[in-house]
Amino acid sequence: MIIDLKEHLDKKISIITPIFMPDLELFKQAIKSMLNQTDKNWKWIIVLDGAKTVNAVDPVRNLLEDDRIDVIPCNKRKGVSRARNIGLDKVKCGFVGFLDCDNWYHVKTVQYVKRAIEESKRIEKPNTKLMFSFNQVVFAQPEHYKDTGLYVTNVREMDRELSLLDLAPMSIIDLGQIFHTCGNVRFDPAFNRLVDWDYIMSLLDNDYQHRFFPMFLSFYDDLYRDNRISAMCDFKVNRERIIKKWRKRWQEVYFKNKYLGDLI
């Protein structure tokens, strides 16, 4: 697939958000972060994953009445991966990012992403598939979203060259940290946790070039909730499934790496 970087630069930034029984206060914060973006040229695709979700977002429906926001109902729950794929199918070109309904962006995120794209346009080959990553602030208390300047409890940094192997041992990355050239990569519906790992590894395995920018542009709420995927789905089980899926590829790329034995 040949990608013209200039063509993608001229298009909107598209954001995809799957929703199933959201925390409304946090979702309001996500909506606020989008509506207050300093760069107004964006598209937000919200996929309502299941009939219950439609009712759940009714209290904030008025906040979503914006021409740049597409709300796609999906009466039968399909899961977070299929929901994101529905969103991806709506994005024909440009750059795409992912915002969970309980996380939010810095108000200058779209502006800085476009600046990064513009900078890359001057130095990258026209057919380069790009994945941009940024740092993320992690919060762990319900009051944090009211004042994002005071309660930093952790950060996710991507200040190195990523590889398939880097992603395997630990969760160092969240989908909210990345934007990438629209393409043919899709989420694997077989995974209900560690979806971030699998998708980003798929991008890298499809020759996407990682470019890191040392800015904090996304905010991640790490408060425990019973309906969160991290609470409902076992980490170790899904990690083993990830390793099983990618073991052969890791062996091909990193056969001589001394750390490979710890993973497989």
C-alpha cells in the first residue's frame, strides 16, 4: 500500500472512541478535551458498543451535537476491538488516534500532532507509514480530572525506539499515546485485554515507523472500577496469548537476542 504523506497531511485528524457503559463524569472530561482543542479541524468517531450504551450516554447527548462528531450506534455488543475497527473503516485517509471514554487529551493535542506531521513531511519519504507517540500522565484518584496539574502519580514514556520485543515484558504504552497514518491494520477481535500491545505490534510489523515526541498530550485515569477491562480480564492469561501469537515473529526478528528466552 503506497501512502502519500502530503495527502494524509491535508486531511483531518480522526479520533476513535468505543463506548460501553461509560463513567459519565470521565466521559464529560473526554468530550470537553475534544471540544476545547485549539485546532478545530478534527473528526471524532464514537462507536456505541451495545444497546445499553445508547441509554448510558443520553445524559451527555447534547454535548455530542457537533458536526465533527459521528456517533455510530451498534445495538449488539461486539467488543472493544470490533468497535474500534468499525471506527477505522470510517477513516479513509489522514491520521488516526484513539481516545478511551475514561481518558482525555491535552487541549493542544491535535495542534501538536499536526505540527509533528508537518515536521515529518519535510524529512520522510512520501510513502512512509508513520506512528507518532507521546507521553501520558496517569492519575489514580477520582478528583484528579478536575485539576490535571496537581496529581501526577505516574507517567508512560516512549523515549526510545520501539520494537516488537520492547512491548512484550511490560505495559509501557497506551493507545491514547499514539497517532498513525491511516492504513489497513485492524484490531484482532480475539483479544479483550492487552489490545494496545497487539495493535501496536501489528503496526510495527507492517513497517510503520515510530517517531517519538517528548510531550505529555494524553491523560489516563487509572482508578479501579468493576466494569473496566483491566478488572474483568486476566492480565497473565492475555499476556500468554499475546506471546503465543507473536512468538514466531519474535524468533524471526530477535533470534539472537539474549532476552528472548524470558519471553517464550
